Amino acid sequence: MMMFDTEDRELWETGGPGLMSDEESDDDDKDVWMITSPTWRTPRFEASISTADQRLDERGVRDKNAGKVRRRSVTKSNRKHPGNRYYATGHTVRI
């Protein structure tokens, strides 16, 4: 089973680490890993990430924080925009 269609695959292949979500342990519950998405991602790229997360969860594929519950925060990260370099590739909104 393919993880992505052709368009989404291109998004992933042209992206970089500066586009990743912020992840940190929850101060109140050390068994929870909080994920916050940056405000500047395009809705399309955000949806692709959500699809990937769902498919990885269905397959039981998680390595970095094995044993922790991953919880996506409703609050967005205020991390600095990586610049318009990723705008042309469809990852970010223009600044």
C-alpha cells in the first residue's frame, strides 16, 4: 500500500526538517508527547501530515518515542517561518 498519492509524495520529497512539527513531553504527563503544528503550513501539507500520522498509527509504526501517547495540540506553534524557500513547493504560506 502506498503511503501517498503522487502530489503528496512530491511534497514530502521536497520538504525538509524546518517544516516539522514541534514535539515535547507534556509537563503534566510524561507519558504524553505533545505535537504542535506551525501556523505557516499550507492546509494541503497539514492534511498530508495528518494522513501520514493516521496511517503510521494504523500500522503501529512509531520509533522515536515508543511507549508515549502522541497528542496533537489545538494550539499552533509560533516557531519562526522558514522563509519563502518552501512557498513555491506548496509547504508554506507566503510571508
